[in-house]
Amino acid sequence: MQAAPNGPTNPEWYEEGLPHIWLPYAQMKTASAPLAAVKTYGTTLELADGRTLTDGVAAWWTACHGYNHPHIRKAVETQLATMPHIMFGGTVHEPALRLASRLSAMLPGDLERVFFTDSGSVSVEVAMKMAIQYRLNKGQTKRTKMLAFKGGYHGDTLATMAVCDPEEGMHHLYGQALAKHIIAPLPQDEASTAEFYRLLKHHAHEITAIITEPLVQGAGGMLFHTPEVLRILRKAADEHDMLLILDEIFTGFGRTGTLFACEQAGIVPDIITLSKALTGGTMALAATVALRHVFEAFLSDNPEHALMHGPTFMANPLACACANASLDLFEQEPRLEQVQRIQAVLAETLEPCRALPGVKDVRTLGAIGVVELEKIANPDALRQRFIAQGVWIRPFRSIVYLTPAFTIMEQDLRKLTATIYRVLSEQT
Ligand SMILES: *Cc1c(COP(=O)(O)O)cnc(C)c1O
């Protein structure tokens, strides 16, 4: 790893502990040393050496109310004093049941059965298991595959890697070890639509579900598609008796301008997955929510028809208390209007980047702003230049993007976009 940027002021715990840490998505031999963070507030990260960074990423798209929101903190403190955790196998509790009924009420259609897990990847695995067993319980043993999409990302576990983009994704190395699913192009123009239908028809007898991220393929490079694409998928699923799984782990809770991205297409999936902003970025929690007819396929006198899944920390009361507090904030504060304002500022202030050399595209949707370059030779080095300018932005693939907290102050947002413009114009 390259020398720690914190210099001689590195705290003792950093020097002692770092040699024992394995960091995510990092070549540990050459990666820049991580920053020693000691405090967060609002949209600010404070480092051990006293520097502060304006956060443009919101902790991997989760901290939609900013950091340390007092309402969430109070909910956790209260829950911590009462009942931090119990097993969900045989006991239930108010935070989980209230959260389940609130999610059902917020989600479109009859999405009304909530299965809690503790990470996004696992919630996708549960959705896939539901879709597979949905067939098995009906005596259809051959339909075990998913139709997923190029550019897609659904998690890092073995089962979810198999429905990510096989070439572009981060997982092509594991190809041989993964289950085989059908990976199609999203039906966006004549050629891709023809190819999508060709694969759909050819494999229909073995496909149980279509799975996609609605409107934005996030980790695949913040690739946008229109609501019409989702309507095509819903129709195709209906025509071939397939389930439609929408992975709203990134898009859920306002990020694209509506509470859920599928609302913009006016469609309802059979299964939806939620995580990232579910707890306002405070604790690990995810949910897989099924339509009534999916759940009903598991109701039977045969014990083998039960869904055999149950994470140890399923429906953790602290995490559910966070999520309830986060939903309170969506009710009490004008989050969707804030997203509209963010979109307007992002569109206005990122647009000039289009004229910079090496810039391929500039795009915004809701509280997502993207500057796509022809190529970023060294995303890590680019990140260091942003850090030197006092902002926390994490370029990946060929994009520089912002997914700020919805509560970000306009001056901080303008600082982020101005810094992107400045740093990219000094690129050459
Ligand atoms: C982040 C993400 C996941 C994986 O969630 P983890 O909590 O990291 O396991 C899955 N799908 C989408 C769309 C995501 O953005």
C-alpha cells in the first residue's frame, strides 16, 4: 500500500490495525492508504488529522438524510436500551412489524410480504431463491434460471455475481465457478430489443424470473434507461409467465426522484429488493418484498414448500428502529423536493464538464450526477486529487459521480460540482 496520506499524525490505532485489514475492491499492494476518519456530521467527514471533506457519495449511496441525524440516533438509543437483538425464528417485535407494514403501504401494488436480511446481496439471493422455489412448489422443476442484463450489478456473493454483467462487471474472473443464467441486453433500441426477445423466447422454458435494476444500473457505471424499458420487461414477464424482480437497493427511497424507481414506469414487480438507504445509512438491513401471489405459492400442507432461509441477525431490532426513523424523515421532511432541487443544480453545474477534453457524457437523474470520461487511467489517483481539494468523491470505471445526501446544502453541492470541473479540467 502507498504511504498513508495522514502523515505523522496517524493515530496509534491506525498504525496498529491497518496491517491486519483487508480492504474492499483494492489491490492491497498498490492502493493508496485509506483515510483515517474520526467523525461525521451532516455531509462532512472529519479525518484524524483534523481535515474535513465534503461528502459527495453519502457512504455508498446510503446516508440520504446526511450523517448522524438526531432522529435516527434517538430511535437507536431508545431501542438499544430496550432490546438490541432477539432471534426472529419464533419471536417478533414492534420495530420489524411496524417497518413491514409501513413498507407494504409505501410500495406500489400488493407488494406486501417482507423478508428481512442484513445486506443487499443477501436480499437478492433471497429474491432468487423465492423465484426458483416458486416454480418448484408448483411442480415446475426446469425453470431455475434468471434473465439478467448487461451492465447489471446485484451483489458480490456467488449467487448474485452470476446475475451481474459477466464481462464488464467486477466478477468475470470467477466466471467458471458461477451458475449460468441468461444475460441479455436491455431492450433500448431496435437491435437490443430484437436480441432481448430472441434470448427470452429461446430460453423461456428454463427462466423463472427477469431481474434488473430499474432506471439506473448503478455499480455497472450509473447507466440510465427509460421507464419504457421497464414496461417492456413487465410485459415480457407477463407474456411468458415469468416473475419480474426489481433490485431497488440503489434506486429505492427517492434517489431517482420518486420514492421507488418503478413508479416512474407505472409498473409493479413481483419481487422487490431494498437496502442501501433503508436505514438512512446507519445500520445494515435489507428487505425482499413479494407480491401476494408469490407468497401464496409457498402456502401448503407440505413442509418442503416453506422458504428455507433465516439469517441470524434477521430483522435486527436496532436496524429496524433506524429504518422506521428514516421513514419518519421521509414523511416529515421534503425529501423528494430536495431531490428535485439537487437534480436541477447537478444538471446546471455539471453540464459545463461536457466541453472538457476526454468527457464522453454528462447525465443526471434525481440525486445522481454523472460525468463519464473516455477512460480513467487511474481512478485511485483521481480520488486523491479530489481529497486534496477537500471533497470525498470516489471515481470508478470511467465515471466521476455524485450521489449526495438529500439534505446537502446548495453551497456544498456547488462546491462538489465546481471541484469536479476544476479537477477534470486539470486532467491533461
Ligand atoms: C449495493 C447493491 C447491491 C449489494 O448490496 P450489498 O449490501 O453491498 O450486499 C445489490 N444490488 C444493487 C443494485 C446495489 O446497488
